[in-house]
Amino acid sequence: MIRSDAEYQKAIERVNQEKKIVKKTKSNLKKEGLNPKEIERALNPLLSFMAQLEEEIETYEKIKRGDFETLENFEGLGRSLIALRINKNISQKELADKLEIAESQISRYEKNEYRGISIERVNEILHALNAKAVTKFEPLVA
């Protein structure tokens, strides 16, 4: 997951570099006489990596626009907290300062996608980010 504008810019640069590499590699493989299926098979790992990076870029852009995914049973809560921080243009250091904790703690939280975090800490983070979570319980039909 891309967590900052700097990482976002690096990801865009990387995709552009990878596109050039794919184009050059494809040309070289054609010159070597490989057929289209062989070329496709050879390029698949590179294309797969590029697609994953493009997906991360797209997700970051959605987050910046405020397009958040709906949580179900709190799955993805950590990713949502990271997304909210990104959307608010608040750095890990700024969030840490607001919570009066070390920046390294925020880094650890985000690295682990806030696994095991208490509800109290979630509320503190939401308050620091000037945001709220809306929860609705729905009984499942048996």
C-alpha cells in the first residue's frame, strides 16, 4: 500500500520505467525469433508486477479523492485508518504528534495495518484525524 505522496511519485516513475523495459524486452524477444505466446510467457512476471503497482497507484488516487471502501465486520479497519490519514494529508509524524506518541509507533501500526489495536486507540486516531466512523449492526438471516 502506498502511504505517502513521495511513495506515489516513486510508484508512477517505476511504472513508467517498467513500461519502457517491457517495450524493449518485447522488441528484443521478437528479434530473437520467439513467437507471440513465448513472448507473452516471458513478459508475464513483469506485466504482473506492473499491474499490481498500477492497482496500488489507482487505490492511492481513490483515497486522495475520499473514495473509501465500506467495512464489513471491521475487516480492513487498519487499511481504512491509513487511507483516512492519507486523505487528510497528514504525515505519520503529524499524527504521532497529535497522539503524543513516537512516529515509530505510527509506522509500526501502519506496517501491521493496526492489527490488535484497541477501540480506545481507534477513537483517539479518529479524533486526531477529525473524522468519525459510523457503525451499523445487522442481524444475519438464518
